[in-house]
Amino acid sequence: MYSNKENVNILTALLVAHGIHHAVVCPGSRNAAIVHNLNECPDITCYPVTDERSAGFYALGMAQALKEPVVVCVTSGTALLNLAPAVAEACYQHQRIVVISADRPPQWIDQLDGQTLPQPDALGRFVKKAVSLPEPRNDEERWYCNRLVNEALISAWLRKPALINVPISEPLFNFENKELQEQRMICYAEPSNIFADIVENGLAEDFCHACKPMIVIGQYGMIDDELIRVIDKLKEHVVVLYESLSHPQGGIAFDEVLQRIGDDERYLPDFLLYCGDSIVSKRLKKFLRKGVDCVWEVTEDGEIHDTFMCVDAVIDGSASTVLCNFSEILSHEPFIDEYIETDFTLQDTSEFTRLWHTAIMSQEEARRTFIPSFSQMATVKCFEGLFCEGIVHYANSTAIRLANIYAKHYVYCNRGVNGIEGSLSTAAGFSCVTEEKVFCVIGDLSFFYDQNALWNQNLRGNFRILLLNNGKGGIFNMLKGLEQSPARDKFVSAEHHTTAEGICQQNDVVYLKATNMEEMQQGVDTLLNIESGRPVLLEVLTDAEEDERVFRDYYRSLRVK
């Protein structure tokens, strides 16, 4: 019988799934549920050691001999601190130690309760990965708990000590679960031999056997011509989706497709490969979180980014390398190690790819033919229709979403954390080290927040700014339900009546202004083509309510008639 504590059971099941068979256990009441589970589990052998200082070194010796991760489990409080010397030694020896510490619930830390101290960071930089598990109450917290344990155990297999801190609320000693539930185990493919690893782990076979395969490419550095050819080849067999932050030819209209199809699960893949960093589309995240049978993530930092809440494997390598491997599989010419055998017979995916292709082409036509009235949308459509050369940075929020509708070239955007600050400074810095024209398309709040980017003597005439000013954070008008709050415009959207004219005067920036469609079109043409030794800014002043109406009309126009 196993513990009633769900986080303890998730942890135990994943220790077994990740091939961990040995645990050094120390006495205590708070960790009793963990020790009980380890002892109950037939796949794990426990070794009792009373002194935690010694227990850590016992685990180190076992890890040295076994060449595999070894657990050392302690109770709450100073017990964990006593492991520091052993963990520090394991860190510099690159030994696989998994520290599991029981803990009090976080609300009781620093409240003069017994055996409580801040444990998640107690071992500092001597552990590569430190996680503190939730006590799950719903599916999202169960997913979070599962993901954290997977992250820590993958780190341990990579010869880096890991800390898994387990808060446990009273009652502590209920042991009524007959068996452990099977848990999602996230596999890891090392960069040294990616192809062999994805074959050995069955991932290549999953790809070949998929009837509805999909590749999603998040924000990615400039893709070279060879990778473009690889992506085009993959499109013959796989649905490949990307935004303007990922491809030199701009994005694919998948956000609009998802708006139209709603909950139609015919469009849901049974295999997903996710490359690159973040994506803008919330619709895609929501759609794919419905569940995909097999999900791999390609990551260049070795970390797990479980964007769609169902990742099965992490491939530590570049998107370019992995996509080329898949291209080889499609060519039936994969490099196979003599010890690896697998079936590379591909399934017929034509129905799924044709379904997506038809929907994307239909939406591309609807996007092309929609004619917005004077608005921020009309401004970006005009800019992108006339743009032909240079570098384009978009700020976050409404600006980048408009870029994904109209841009047909690679777009730079600060999507690491998605903040509005610094977009203008980033584009300005870029312009200082290139002779190309650098354009920054930016909303008013982002611009005024970062206006000191123009207070810089290094700026030249190759820096151009398209300022979309509707007097507030316009994206807040699009958030359903927020219109009911009387605080929305003044306090949430930061409504204002500021223009950039004075800022441009004080910083010697050429200032242009547009208040209607004709002025905007002329201004965009001037912004793109004027010869100037100083930066140029075009401020397009629009109405926030009209911007909202045009945006909603656009999405209504995409619906199947």
C-alpha cells in the first residue's frame, strides 16, 4: 500500500520510470511518507543511514559505483543542510545524486513552526536543478508536479545533482493506495548523437507511424536557405506551422484557421514536434493542450519547456539538425547505426496535410481580400504591403499580432518574456551596428515607456519608427469581460492624450503625423523612402474603439459562409 499524498506518489512512480533503483534514507516524521513509498516499491532498494552528513556521502559512493542516479532522502529543517558537503563534492565530481527533502507547507515557513526553513534554494548552485513540488488539487497542478519531477530527474541523469523538495501537509501517515498510477515520463535525447537517440527511444518510429504529424516552429533566429529547403520538403508529409518570428518568408495563417475551426479535432495532430522558442498564438496553445498522442520538444538549452502540457521527449540540439534528420527519414536515407534497427515505413498523411493546406489557403485569401478602414490594422497592412527591404522589429502586444497577420518576412520581437519595455531600445541598438534601414513598429504605451531610447547620440537616419497611437493599451479592449470594469480605460489600459511630437523635437528625430487614411498612406511611403541623416518617426493617431471594431470585423470575415 502506498501513501495518500499525491505528490509523493507521482515522485515515486517517476523515480521508477527513470530507472532509479537505489535510495539512501534518513529517519524523520515529515519524510516518512516518502520513505514508506520507497520501501514499498519493489524496484527500489533502501539503505538506512541515520546521520545525514554521512548519508550524502553514502549516496555519492553508490553513484560512483553504479554510474546511475542515487536518491538520498531526508526530513525537513536542518536535515537538508547537512547534505551540503556531500552534494558540493558530487557537483564537482559530476556525480548523479538526487536529493529528496520533505518539507513543511510553504505557509508555515518563517512562522516559528518546528523544523521549518526555506528549503528549495538551500543547496544553492551545487545542484543544477532545484524544484519544489505542489500538493496537487487539480489536473493542472498534477501536470506541474509531473513536469517538475521529470525536469529534476533528467538533470540528474546528465551528471548534475538535483534537489526535489516535497512539501507535505498533515495528516502524514495514511497509506491506503493499492498501486502507483502510471506517470508520463519525459525522455531525453543527448546532443552527441541525436539521431541514434531518437531512434533508440522510439521517437523516430512514432514519427513514421503518425497519420497526422505536425511541426510547430516557435521564435527562431534567421533560417538559412538550406533549412528553408528542408522545411519545404517536410511540408510534403507534415503540417508545418510557424509565425513571422520564425521564417524569412513570414508566418502561416494558422491562428485564423484555428479561429474558424473551433473545436474540430480533425485538425488535431497525433504527433507533434515543437522547435524554437515562444509562439504568440494563444489559440494554438489552447488547441494543442487538448492532448496530442506524442509530443517532442527540440531545445538548445537542455531544459523542458512543456508549452502544450503533454511533452513526451526532449531533444537537446538545434532545430536545424533535428529537422534535417527528419528530412532524411522522409528520403528513406537515414543514417542508421549498425546496432539500431527500426521501421521507417511512413504512413499516408495526405488527408491531414490536405485538410490543413486547404484551410490555410482559404484563410490566406480571406486575409488578402479584407480591406480595413483607417485603423492600426490598416496601417500595418499598408506598411507591410509597401515594405521591400530592411530589418523590422515589432513591439509586443497588438503590434506583434498585427505582424503575424501581414508580415511576409522575418520579424524581430522581444518574445523571451513578452514585456512591452525595451522594444524601442532593442531596435535602436540594432540600428547602431548595421547600415541597413531598421524599422520599429510599436504601440503607444511601449513607445512612451521606452522613449529614452531616442536620447542617444549614436542614432542615425537608418532608424525608422512607425508609432501606432490610439491613446491607450488597445489590446485591453479585446479582453472579454474587462469592458464591465469602470477601471479599464483609465487604470488598466492607461488611457492618455500624449503624442510623440515633443519627444522627437528634443531628440532631433524627423516627425511625421497621420490622422486619416490618405495621410497614413503618404506617411508610410515617406517613412520607407525618405533620405535622412537622423531617425524618422511616423505617428499614426487612431481611435481605440475603431481599432477594436476593425479587428473584430476581420475575424468575423474569416468564418465560413
